Amino acid sequence: MNAAGKRIGSQTLVFPGRPAVQSGASVVGPKEGSGPLGQYFDVVKGDTLLGDRSWERAEVRMLGEAVELAVYKAGLKLQDIQALLCGDLLNQITASSFAARELPFPLVGLYGACSTFVEGMSLGAMMVDGAYATAVVAAASSHHDTAERQFRYPTEFGNQRPPAAQWTVTAAGAVVLGRGEGPHVTFATLGRVVDMGAVDVNDMGSAMAPAAAETIWQHLQDTGRKPSHYDLIATGDLGRLGRKLCMELLRRRGLDVSGNFADCGCLIFDFTPEVHCGGSGCGCSAAAFAGYFLGELAAGRLNRVLLVATGSLHSPGSSQQGESLPGIAHAVAIENPGQEGSSP
Amino acid sequence: MSKANRRQAAAYQRMVNRTTPKRPLARNLFWAFVVGGSICLVGQVVLAAIVAMGDLTPKEASTPTVGVMIFLGALFTGLGLYDRLAPLAGMGANLPITGFANSMVSPAMEFRREGFVLGVSARMFTVAGPVIVHAVTTAVMVGFIQYVLGK
């Protein structure tokens, strides 16, 4: 640990000021609402267009609603928030920018593909811990149809996807980080870009699994913790295949996570043939955390969670030019006060 | 990528290949046959109907039949049904002329929000464009060979 006591190991940040996750809100589409986590989400929309004229506008509205709801649930006013740290999957992250257009606080626009939510939480915790803010919002969104039309095919095009494919979730999640009550963000481990040469754009799970394994391993190295310290280590959207690969990669490095390892992409949907390997997208980890994990933390059913959001940092153009799919994963440790246990 | 990293990446890709679920080939072939075959059966019925009603030879009736099938493909795309067929049927839905209609109409629908000229008109060929290019090129080549060989 360095003199200021705010860094540990090579990639992990420590938050001695104990920034708290004061509240969280999730707004999801109908498919997510009818999935296994449906009852935990704050708002379930009846359709993915919200009666608006484009899916992009629907995503903007869902994101804005999640942010405002999170602020309201924290017992704050919009004027109390000092920054929005937010990203999405659209070109030039327009969902975030357009949602922030309606909000009275500054925007820090982020792009980390599907790792964006934890990227935002890490930066938000830094701002609060560093006393640059008393309350910020970290948020992220994704939308199945906006992602399909940008990254893949027109939504009405008949396309048979391979079994390794995943389904982009329609969801937005937001959390308020501040000095108030709530589980603490104790550590953040920022991830390196890890590229293991995956090229199949229909298989994000195997592209991101090495990055997830790397960040989890690095987090445990840096903090000196064992996997069993956490009640739950939850990756963002590896899906069934990526989850399996990640666990195998960790096992080869001597880490057994089989007892407490979950993936938001595997939790959010029932495994219908349409969904293939599970959910993906920025909104997947954001809504699962803000909707489900945060409630479990508040109820004390979970006390120590390591949230590892995973992203694939390619663009449609880069993969057409033959570039491989670089993966990234950021991790934050969220722990109930007094439940951190012994840490170095 | 360094040599060590390349080796590591290759080892990982082998692990991925072992773990990745395989396409259910038998099921895919079965449904491609059933759905593709059914579409062709509809086409055959349309052809027979046109032959009977229009007093045309089957050869003369083939062009209006294609027109009807394109219309049906476009209609079912517009109704939001064609894209539900394809995940099951795969090439059985993509290969018949109805699939071609789907590949034209779906981007036209998708990009109407970007306007009629730069949206619908410009993006209409994003899926079908490469198919048209290669089909026309192949047709020209085959036609040339036919000409050289004197039929």
C-alpha cells in the first residue's frame, strides 16, 4: 500500500472513506421482466419501444428513468447529485448523452462496452472517496433492438444464430454513490485489456472470459483475499459458455470459485433456445446489480459481493477488418458495513 | 502479440473450441428441409394456379410466381413473422426467394427512422447487396462460358 493508503497491489484502489451505494434502480424490458429476476426490478416496461418513435429514444427514456428513480430512492433531489458517470453501447454513447440532456448535473460519458457500469462505479467511488463529490450516479443501459441494428442485422431479418450467441438485454440500471447509508464500495480493481485472439462476433463470452479471469485473479492477488471471502463473485455478461471458460481459467491458476460464482447474463433469462448462452449488454450487470444484488445486500442475504463487469471492446468495423475481440473486465467489491472481515 | 502470448492465445482457442456448444446439425437440417420445402410447395401451388388461370406455359408462369413469392416474403417480414421462422429454419428460410425479399424489406423497415433517402433507400441493400453482386457476377461468367461453348 502506498503512503496515501489508496492503492494496493498493481491494479486495485482502496476506498478508506467508504463511499456507500445509497440506492439503486432498474428499468427493464418485458423479456427481462418475465425472466427469473423479474420480481426484483423496479420498473418493467410492457414493450421495448415505450410507444416512442425509435428504440434509441426508448433506451434514452429507460436510462433517464433509472437515474431519476435511483436519486429518488436515495432520498435525494436531482440538485444534490454532482455527476452522472454513464455509458451505453450506441455509437458515440448517445443514450447516455441524450438522457443527461434532461438532467441538471454534469455528465462523465464512459465507454467500456458491457463493463461500463462497474467502470462508472469505480470512478464514482473515487470521486466520493476523494471528496470531489458527495453524491454521484453511476449508470449504464443497453437495448436489444438498438444493439442488434448497430452490431448485427436489421431486427426483422431472419437470421439463425449459433449456440454460443447471447441476447442483448433491454435494461438500464443506476446507483447513487455517496456519503450516506448503504453497503460500502471497499475496493475497485481496474482491468487490463486482454486479447486472446477470439474472432467470432457471435461469441462474446469466450472473448471476455480471459479478461474476467485476469481481473478476478488480480483483485485477489492485490487484496490478499481468497475467493471464499465473497458471498458472491458475479461477472457481468459472460453467459453460459463464458462462465464455464472463466471458471476453468481460474481453476488452472489455482482458484476454486465453483461455490460462489454467478454471471448476471445467466441469471437474467430462462435459457430458452432464443437466448442461447444468456444475456449480454451494459444493462445486464447494471440492472442485475441495482435490482437484485443490492436488495440482497440490504436484506443481509449477501454481505460481500465482487461485481466484475465484462466488455468486448470491438466495433463492427474492427471485426470486419479482421481484428480480434479485445476483452476487458473491471471489478468492485461491495460489502455491508462491519462485514468486511479481515482484510490486509 | 509476443510469441508467448500467441502460444497462450492458441491454447485458449483450443479450449474454447472444446467447450463451445456445437450447432445442432441434424435438427437444423430437418427444419431447413421442412420449412424450405413448405415454402417451395407454396410456390409450386402458386405456379400451378397461375398456369391454370392465365392459360400460360409453366415457363411463362414462373416470373409472376416469383413476383407472388417475393410479395409473400415481404408481407410476412412486414407482419414481423419472417424473422421468427428463420432461427428454426436457417437456410430453409433464407435460401428461397422469400428469404431474399426478407433481406431487402427488413433493412428498409429498420432504417425508415433515418429517413427515406439516406435511411430506407441507402440501407436497403446492406444485407442483399453482396448477394446481388455475386449472383450477377456469377450469372455473367456462366453466360460467357455458355456462349463460348456454343450452348
